[in-house]
Amino acid sequence: SSVKQAAALFLGLFITIALCHIHTLHSLVTVMGTWIIIKSSWRHAPALSLSWTFLYLLFFRLVTWFDLPQPTPFANAIQLILTLKMVSLANEVHSFHIEKKRDVSSFAKSPVIGGLTQEPSLFEILSYSYCYVGIMTGPFFRFQTYMDWLKQPSPLALPRWEPCLQRLKMVPVFGALFLAVNHYFPLSYVRTDGFLDENIFFRLFYMVAVFFVFRMRFYAAWCGAEAGCISAGLGCYPEKALSKPGGGPTVNYSPDPTSEEKYDFKTIQNIDCYNTDFCVKVRHGMRYWNMTVQWWLHHYIYPNAPFKSYALRAGWTMLISAYWHGLHAGYYLSFLTIPLCIAAESAMESAVRAKLGPSGQNAFDWIHWFLKMRAYDYMCMGFVLLKASDTINYWASIYFTMHVIAVGCIIVGKVLRGGRREGRKGEKGQTGEGGKTENPEEKTGQKTE
């Protein structure tokens, strides 16, 4: 495993230096800073590493203010993935020390699933940080996942080529669709005066085409990145480990020599193309998109949000996600529209869907799915236009349709629920039922966001 570790490190460093040149120093400073934090204060490492890496991201994006050269897109991609890795590493080391202090009789059977067995050395941290697998494209994976990969007893015996080809088979289709639709619906047209001369239906349809192009590009890139991980054997665990994207195994497992193990690569799965398109709710759409990063946000950001309500916690998480993506106003306008959409769908589910019969709920879900897709079309425009002026100009050209619908749904939901409360004293229990239909889904959202 030491040969594998050294090879993974030097190949990753070679790629980084070849593509980033002097900008490689940014990633190196980030890693060394995190190592110093872990060594000097493991107790506060989770909070300190998050502060350190996110403050360095700010410096990284504003380097031209200090008369330093602008980092390349390659350096930016590496810095984004590295930020996730360093925060996760600090949390893993913190968990290791907490478990060690509890003095459990057998660490392997501790409550922490897949926890570290020792504090990593500087060489191990560097080799994890610069591991060539997914160094720029992701997916994100934990330090423990990396160590499990190094210690695989018989890596060549693992099933790799079939799942790899399975993941690659749709990439040419996604690529072709991306090129074709992007050719006929270029994003640049939205910024022209001629676009405003088009009719409202064309302007509305344009965001559908733009989001389609956006999805095809990421579907192709992420499926390709996953195939790279699979071909290297990274993130391969027995099915009985019940692995989660980003996090890895969720239950303790031991190999069974008497039976043939079935393996999966769910740990490095970053996209579920079908469910991204066809899940019903806005909150569930995030579950299937950039899945390893969603795991990271849920475990390291969401629990520490300074709010109690689900919508506000989701808003805080989306704000952090927007900052991680960059400083462009379009990211914030898009991400911070998500909590509004979540509040709207929660209001309508408890006030309307909960009172419908099976056929009515089915019709409600189809309408809900249609509006979910339009909400993501709408938010995608901010994500790709980037500038506040461009985003607001486009949204204004379609009369802020999705914002109006979301606010309208919240008002209708409150009116219907308020009317029921005033209408019957004995309806208190019914209102409680509405609350019950909402709460489990909020819990679902919490588990997956």
C-alpha cells in the first residue's frame, strides 16, 4: 500500500504542478495550515479548519487585489475539492480523539462507523490531498475512504470494469445532447437586446433549454469522474456496508470468506441522473445532485446552522454552498431561492396535498414535479449568468415568475390552514395531521441535504 500511496501522491502532484504551475502553492498552503491546526488543537480542529479553508478561499479569489496572478480554472477546481477534504479530515481526526478518550475496549467496534485507527501523518495528509483520483473533478471522498483504498487486500479481484463501463455508457449521449442544444440555445443570447424582443413564452422556454444544457454537461463530467474512481477501485465496498455517497459505509461489516461478496461504488456516486430529473420535490432534487458534496454539507454545515427551522437551516446551508462555489452574485441569488421554494412546497403539502385522496395526490405530485423543474430552470439562470444584473434582468424579463408562484403558494397555504383553524375549534387535531405530513418530510430533507 505504501507504493500505491506514493504513486497516487506523485501522480497527483505531477498533474497539479503541470496544470497550475505556481498556483500549486495555494493548495499546499491550505494543506499545511490544516495540518498545523490538527496538530496544535484537535479539539477545535473542525471549527478552525472550516474557518481557515473558507478564509483562504476568500484570499484565493481576491488575489489580484494583492497584485498576485489570477489562479487558473484548474487551480480553482483543485482548491474547491481540497477545501472539502481538509474540513472533513479535521472532523475525522476530532472523532478519532473523542473515541480514544472514551477508552472503548475495542476501537473497531466503536459507535463511529469507519473511524480512523490513528492520527494521520503529514505524508498521509499530503497523499490524501493530492491523490490523483478525482483531484479536479471530484467526487469528494473522506480520508478513511482513501485509507481503505490503500489497504484493499486484493484490489485486482474487485469488480471494476463492468460498473465502470455501465457508468460510461451514457456519457456520449449526454455529450452529444449538450453540444446540440447548446448550439441552438447559447447562453450568450440571453444577454443581448434581441432576447428581450422575443415573446414571453420563448423567454420562459429558454431557461428550460439552458438548464438542460447545464445538466447534460455535468452528467457527462460526473459520470466520467465516477468511472475514473471505479477503474482505480476507489470507494469499493461490500453491499452489506450500506455505503452513502461521500461518507462511505454506514454499518460495521466484516468480509465473509465463505460467500462471494457483492460490491458497489455508492461511496463515490456523485449524480443520480434519473432521480435528479424525475423526483417530485425541490428539496429532494438536491439529494441526487452533486451527492458527495451534499453529504459534506449535511454533516459539517447543516447541523451547526444557527437556526432551528428547516427552511432557515436549509437557507444557511445554501449560503455556505454558494460561498464555496464562488463570489458571483448569481450563485447567491440562485441558492437563496431554494429555501423559498422549500417553504412553498411545505406549505402546499400540508394545506392541500394532505387533504386530497389518492388520485388528487397523484395529480398534485405531477403539478409539483413540473413546478420543481421550472424552479430549477429558473435558479440555474443565476448560476450560469453569474452577474447580479444579468440574472435580475432575465428574471425581470419573465416577471420573476417562480418567485411570484413560490410566494403565492406560501400565502395560499397559510390562508387555507388559518381558515381551518378559525372555522372549527375541533380542527386542532386536523391541523396537527397537517403538521405530521410535513415533519417526516422535513426529517427526510435533513437526512439528505
